[in-house]
Amino acid sequence: MLRAQPSEAAGQDDRPLRNCEAWLRIPVRRPLTSVFLLALLVRLINVALLANRDAFFAEQDTFAYWMLGAALAKPETFWPTLSAMTDRMPLYPLLLAAIQHAFGDAPRAVALIQAAMDAATCTLIAALGALISPRVGWIAGILAALSPTLIVFSTQILTDSLFLFVFALMLLALARFLLRPGAGLAIGAGLSGGLALVTRPVVAPLLAAAAPLVFAIALVQRRNVGRAVAAAMLFTLAAAAPIAPVLLRNLAQYQSFALTSQTGDHLALWIVPLVRQRADGTPYQVTVDRMEERYRQRTAQGSTDVANPFRRAALQTELAREEMGRLPLAAYAKAWLEGMVVNLAAPALLADPRVRALPKPSFYNTAGTTLWQRARAYLFEQPGAYQILLLLGLLAMLPFLALEAIGFVMLAWSKPWAAALAGAVLAYFLLLNGPVAAPKYRLPMEPVLIVLAAIPLARLTERRSRYLIRSRMLT
């Protein structure tokens, strides 16, 4: 019996199909590389679509960072600027200085570098999810690559891209340390945490809490007190190394152990006005003006060294605490709860420079006591294109919030320790931000939220794969 042989023409016809199948298998064989390339492509396209220079300066603090970078890029103003920089951590301005020294006044170059940095962050998020399962990691990587929150803020001249990269690196190192403690992972987690701290001071309490956690994990896993103490010490020393020059500078020049002089501004010009608004409906700007007037009156008395930024911050903190003592506790609870809701649900679309350029009122200055009253007035009293996009963005956020909640329950059921750590990170940032609410304040939580959303999606795709396999077997 003769067997039919495939002709040369048939082999040539099948070659494109085989090549296509080979390309389709690349993401499966190299998932982290595929996530990085997808994320980088999406971000480069977004940067290319930002034709206006002002698009890179849509947020309030962007110009301040750009000017700091410009001053640090010049040899004659480098040290004076660095020694006087007390309201910002120095790592990101130093990065801007290096970019401006190499490329000049080119904010697009910063956006391109941050695009690559953010793509690397997506890869770290995928690796973090892969510790739960390869499928969770792959889906988390895709969600991160397409995350509007990450994409939008990666183009802004802000600390967010750099901070999120080193913070995600710390989370990954700590998660791997939880599974298998080692000296290298302790040093890596501490060093990346220290770099996050020298970018933004908000992680200081987390690092302080992580040191005993590293000790406890090493003790439970290794059953050796000496190794547990060594791991905690390595973590602490690695975390302290990047911030040590800042602390020494503050102590020597300003006689202060504080990291930055921002605390006073935050309490007096953000927390007090927002809680006051929640308590009795006083407009936000009215309280800000009153706090600034009280500060000017107090400094005019000459009781504060106004040349020392930390003394000025201490005075603002004192005034804020005096005002905070007069506000009811219920107003704090309601303001914090509403701020948490906004920070979790606010769509990042609102922060896109093309959307921000649309005519819109100020949410903070919108009249009303409760979040619902202000939201209703903001959305429906003077509706426009911005409000329509806000409503669409809110509707789009609802499925992700549901996935994140389901994912947390599933993680708590299968890996209680991992769920406890994830919940601690989310709770910390939600409590820290309080009533100060905007999509950008969700960024530090995004690695955890994305992984949580990927868990139920991974379960759904797994069930569908099993169904397809059974269908093929039956046919």
C-alpha cells in the first residue's frame, strides 16, 4: 500500500502557519519578557500621542520637580539646591538632573525613560503574581501592562514611576523571602525599600514594621534565632543606607530627625480643611485661607525661626493640631471613609492630560458636606464632557473593584499569610491618604490590587481551559 507523501508545495504552504504558531508560543515560553514588551509598546504609543509639551506637566507638582532637576543639573547650583531641598526626597530630582544634563530641557525624554521603568514595574507585578501561580502572574502582567493608572502617570514629571518600580521590587523580594528566607533577599528587600524611602517618605512606617516581620519569618522558617537576627539586621542596614545622607544633613543643618518638612503643609492645608468641610460644610479654600492667615500671624510674633524649614513645619503642625482638636471624631471617620472610597474607585482617566484640559470645576471646592452631596453637585449641576467621562470611568472601575474583592477572599482562603500582608499594604496606604483623594494616590496599591484582580480571572480561564480539553477529548 502506497503512503501519500507531502509535496514540497504543501510544505511551503504550511510554513507560514508553523511560523505563526511559533510566534504565538513565545508569550507562553517567555511570559515576563512578553509582559515587558507589551507594556513598553503601550506606553511608547501613549507618549507619542502626547504632542503638547504641557501634557507632561498636568499635575500640580510637576513644575517644581522640573525646576529642581534643572538646578541640580548645573554644577554651580548643585550643592546649594541639594542641601536646601527639605520638602522633597532627593532621588527623583537627581534622576531628572541626570536626564536634563544628558538631553537638556526635554520632558519627553523623561517620559520615555519612565515608560521603560513602568514596563519593568509591570514585569515585577507579573513576577509577584506568579508566586501564587503562573497563570495569575501572566494575567497580572497583562492587566498591569494595560492599566490606565500606570500608563497615565508614567508620562508625568512626578516621583510615581520611580517610586512604584522600587516599591514593587521590595514587595517581590519580601514575598519571595516569605516563601524561602535568605540573606540576599533580605538585603534586596531592604535596599529597594530604602530607595523607595529616598524617593517618597511615605514608606518609612512600612519599613519600620517590615524589620520585625523579616525576623519573625526567618525564625519560623529557619528555626534559628541567630539567622533570624542576621536577616533582620541585613534588611535594616540595607534600608537605612540610602536615607542616611538625608538624615545626617537634616540633623547637622536643621537639628531635626525628620525626613522632610512636608508634614506641616499636609496637616494644615489638606487634612484640616477636608475634615472641616466634612464636619460643617465649610468650603475647602476658606479653611486653607484661614490656616495661612493664622500661620502668618504666629510667625509675625517672632517666636519661630522661619529660616529653618523644620521649625516652620513644626509651627504648622502645632496650628493644625489646635484646629483638629476642635473637630468631632465622627467627621474624621466619615472623611477617611469617603477618601478611601474615592482613592479605590476614582478612574485614572481623570488624570490624563487630554482629559484634564477639558473645562471642569474643582472637586475640593465643590459645595457640600457629604461625599454624595459634592459628587452630585459636581456631576450634575454643570454637566459637560469631563463629567461624562468621569461617569464612564466610574462604571468601568466597578468590575475591577469586584474582581479585587473576590481575589482577596480567594487569596485569604488559600494563602492566609499572603492575604494578611496584602491587606496590610492596602490598609496602610488607605489610612495614610485619608481624605486626600485622587487616582494618583492609588498607585502604591496597584501592584497588590492588580494581582488580586488576576486571581479570579485566572480561575475562570483555568475552568475554561479544562472545559475545552474535555470537549476535545469527547470529540
